Amino acid sequence: MKDKLTSLELKWIVYDIGNSAFILLCTTIIPIYFNSISSAAGIAESDYLTYWSYATSIATIIVVFAGPIFGTLADYKDKKKRYFFISALLGALGLAAFWIPGNWKYFLLLFVCAKVFYSLSLVFYDSMLNDVTTDERMDNVSSIGYALGYIGSCVPFIISLGLVLIGEKIGFSISTSMMIAFILNAVWWIAFTIPIAISYKQKSYIEKQDHVLKQTFGRLYHSLKNAKKDKKIFLFLLAFFFYIDGVYTIIDMSTAYGTSLGLDTTGLLLALLMTQIVAFPASLIFAKLSKKGSSEKLIKIAILAYFCIAVFAIQLDKQWEFWLLAFAVGCFQGGIQSLSRSYFAKIIPDASSGEYFGLFDVCGKGASFLGTFLIGFITQITGHQNIGVAAISVLFLIGFFIFNKVSKME
């Protein structure tokens, strides 16, 4: 069958199942766990949200600088797979150790390290897309990756949530439950890393010269220069910077925001589990629609939907409103991420995919510090979380108008 996944495409896709377990924890259980640690140390609720925002921002700022450099290095022959596996392994080991620090500052430090390695693994992983499939199949393969990632990550999450909610009833202390949850998700992450780490072969690459460091920074400068000259790539990255910043801020801060408003934590976790379940069919629907229509139109629809979500979140103060918000996010989260990834892969040179995806992640996961920083900073100076959230809606508007210009370019 024409649409049947190849073995390599499937092995590439399942890494989304593995790493999504980590990011789901980061948006659900981990902020609540950090809240319990910080509360025990006497940290106020509003300050807890601020410190969590700053930690997330620091992790992404590091990736802003490290992503393009390591992405460029990964374009050399036989380097991409090695860098990918090392970063995924270190990220998973960091996750497995989350239960160890009792001090909230050390916990945040370990969280930053794990988040950095997670983000770097995605730089290499995303840039593999050019080698594992064709331009015609990219939208479909990328969308299926996100879809299976959403539904697959629910398996370790449900087990982890069960441990947190009923662990004490079966004789586990909360610390023991969290230890098992962190280790379980780390093992899950690595298990789904191995298939593509073994099978991937780098088809498109740059030949390494004698002065590797000089060559690497020279190529990085060249890519930045070319991206600026190629208006379509440059404007897409600029649009992506703004709209995906808003998307990742919502992903990173949703549980922390709900917790700071005093909403029931069990309800928050179940609502975000629903987001993952809804995102599974929604991502597959976006994959089907991308075959029949323009991916540019679908991305614009998703951006406008997220703008409405951000505006709604400004007045959020009830549990049912959080559930409605979680459902809406699930409808568009996979589509906007997967189509943006495949759209970018189609407009860049194959041999330099690592370089360009390094820039892509700077403007995506690496640059999402802006939204989290704005929430933390505005919340700190005003004392009102809702005002901080208002800034996110502006990011979607800016991203939409720039991408609208990109969609009209040949």
C-alpha cells in the first residue's frame, strides 16, 4: 500500500512515543512534585510559578546556543546517530534521578539538565526526517509520529498517576511512588530510542575537513546568512518563533498555572491525560487533511485556534474551564507541531538538515523561553497570573501575520 509505513519510518516514529513520556511528565506530575518540594521549603504559590518558569526558560536558553552548534556538528558523516543516542540517554538518566534531590534548588538544576538533553535529542531526531522518508510522505509520517507519541505516552503516565494517587493505600510512600514513576518513564524513553538508534543510516551529510571547529562555525554562519537571504526560510522561522513559542508555553505551564490558581491537582492531571487522548485522533485527522489540502492553511487554522485558547485562559479560574481548555489544546496541538516540522523539512537543503533543524529548534523548543519568562516576570511584578498569560495571545497574533506572508510566497 502506498500509505503503509516503511520499517525505517516506523522506527523513527516510535521515538516520539518514548520522548513524549518525559514531556508529558514535565507538564503534569513534575510541576506538582516541585510544588510539594518548594512548599515544604516555605516557598509561596506565586513564587513557585515564577521559579518553575525561570527554570524552564534557562533550559531553553541553553538550547538556543547549543542546538545550532550540535546540529551543525551532527551533519558530518556518521555523527547524527551518535549525538542523538547520547543526548537521549543523558536526558533519560537525568529523569531517572529526579527522585534523589530533596532540595528544590538541586531539583531544578537536574530538571534543567534533563530538559536540555531532551531538546538536543529532538534537534537530531527532527533532522533525521529527510533521511527516513520522502518529501511527499513527510506530512503524514510527521503527523503519525506526534499522534502515536500522544497516545503511547499515556501508558507510563497512567501507571505513574496511579502510583501518585493510590500509592499510599498499597503501602508506598509518596517518595517511593515518585522514584518508581521517574525510573519507569526513563526506561520507557530509552526503550523507544533503541530502534532508530540501531537502524538509522545518515544518507545526507557534509564531509569533515581538518579544522572541524572552524568549519563548524563557518557552516553555521553560512546557514544563518543563507536563511536570511532565503526569505521563505527566514520568515517561516520568524513566524514559527512566535506561534510555537506560545504553543510550548501552554504545554510547559498549564499544570503549573492551574496549580497556582488553586485548582484540584487530580483534576488537572486527568484533564491533561484527556489532552493526550484527544490529540491522538486529532493528529491523524490533520495528517489526512494535509493529503487533500494545503498544509499552510491547516497551520494558519491551528494558530488562530491557539489564539482563542490563550484568550480564554486569561479568565480561567474554574475546574471545568481547565477541562475545556485541555480538550481544545488536544484538538490542535499535534497538527501545528507535526505540520510545522514537515513543512520546514521540505523547504531546507537535505545535506544541511542538522544545521537548519538546529535553527528550527532555536525558534521552537529552544526559544520558548520568551513565553515562560513573560509569565514568570509579569506574575512576579503584578502578583496576578492571569495578566502574565495575556501576553501569550499576542505571540499567536504576530506568528499568524508573518506566516500568512510566508504562505503566499513561491
